[in-house]
Amino acid sequence: MHTLDTAYGQILATGIVERFPDGALRSCTPCAETVLAMPQGRFVPQHSTDDLRRRTVQSLRFHASGCLRHLPLERPARVETPAGTLDAELLTFHPDGSLHRVFPLNGKLSGYWTESDEGGLARPVTLATPLGPLTARLIGASFAPGGELLSLTLWPGETLPVPTPVGPLDARVGVSFRPDGSLRSLEPARPQNVPTSIGNVQAYDPDAVGVCGDVNSLAFAPDGSVERVATSLTGLAAARGDGPELVIEPEIRESICGDGEREVTPLRLKFGRGVVSVQLKPEAEWLNLPLERWRVRTRPFLAQLARAFAGSFERKACAG
């Protein structure tokens, strides 16, 4: 057993104690009840476990500055945030000690405790956001060092009506904001038509993963224009000069579930000054189409009518 001195009080810890090269505490595992006095309140770190939701005691982690980075709680605690009051089981902090993320639940999913079980504990919360009061079940909320709300990550199955620069849209997974309060991004809950500089796009990402709402597939520039979008229902037609149009469409791949099923890989588009960038599949390089040389327009895409023009397009685009 170790007795560790921190800026928040002493911690009784067991097991391995990790330290930074200068000797500052990096992580430890509490083994007895300790009350940590923090600017956000007084919190008891997790030091016990059970056989269902929490099978191991999670470690406390610190920044090199000495401020807490990762704080799992022994029991839910009320946390006052600039957006409102949240019950939390896990807190994270910025290097300066300010609140970074609040997680209302922190259960460990297993064969004995499912997402449905955990979801049964989730309760709707109402927060003051740059869009006005919003009520939903949350996986978490994140804040800037100055206290501004940066993102909301929604519980699976939750949707929110969100006013956006292109009209009201329903969001799932997450919504994110800039520190000035403007809408940065959201994850469309269903295919929704949005205007872009090259035509309308059916915004929807069937591959969206609901782990974090910080970065979503439909993003807006500070001026309110669409900056980035993923689509499984819209393709592009691009031509150089008087040449023939090249068709760029979402790819069809074998389903990760196997059984010979096929599914669509969303096409990702980015819009910059005088250029449209296209990503044909995750992790692929972006193909840039300068609009001074390319005429680009959107066109509807139906998976059952998909044609294999992407490879031809990629060779010609890279050559040009």
C-alpha cells in the first residue's frame, strides 16, 4: 500500500504507481475511500468493484502539471457545469484542472451487463446549449478550458432536433460546437438534404460510430456553409473542360457480417476555397478537384445501379 500526496489530498493506493520522468504522479489505483477536494467539488475516487457493472477498479490518471486527468467515481456525484447540473460516474480534466468531460454512466459492458442494461440506467438531462435548452440521454458532454460547451454525445437511439444553418435537422450520435457557440457539426439521424457549393447532398453516414460526438459527418464552416459531409445516397459527376463526365459514387463492399451481403461505403466530401475534395473510403487519400479546372455537380446514387467508375476517376484525377 502507498500513501500518495496530491494537490487534492492524500490517496491510499495499491499496486503499481506510475510516475513521469520528473517523478510527478502519472497514475495510481486507490484502495480505500478518499475525498478529493477539487474546484468542481469534493469527489470520492472509485476504490471498490462488483461482479456486474464494474469488474475492476479503474486507475486515477494525472497530467504532468499535477492536475487530475481521469477520475472514475466510487458513486454518482452531482457536478455543476456552465451548461447545467449533471450526475457523473466519470470525470476528465484539462491540464489546467478545468473540467473536460462528464460521463453520467461508466459501466463496463460484458456478457453479463449489456448496452441495454446500461441504457436502462440512463436518464434524460436538460442542458443550456448554444442552440437553447436541449433534453436527451447522454453518454457524455465535453467542455473547453474556459467552460464553453463543446459537444454532446447522445445515447444510442437518442435523437435531437437541431436548428442548423441549412434548416432544422434531426441529429443522432452527437452535436458539437465552437467555443463561440456556433454549430460545428452533427450526425444526421436519417438522410437529409443539405445544400452545398456544388448542389444538394443527401447527408447520412451509415457507418457513424456513436463513441464520441466531437467530430461528426456533417460539419459547418464558421460562415454557416457546409464544410464536410458524408453521403451514401449522392454521387458526383466531374468533367475537365469539354471532356466527358466522370462519375464518382459511393463504393459497394462486402458486409462485415459476411454471408455475401453487400453494403455501401459512404462518400466523404470536403469543401474549401475553390476546391472540392473527395474520399472514396475510410483512410483513403483525399482527391482534390480544383473548381477552376473541374466542373463538379451532384447526382442521385442508388446502390443497386452502382457502376465502377471510381478507379478510372482516381487515375485521371491524380494524373491531372
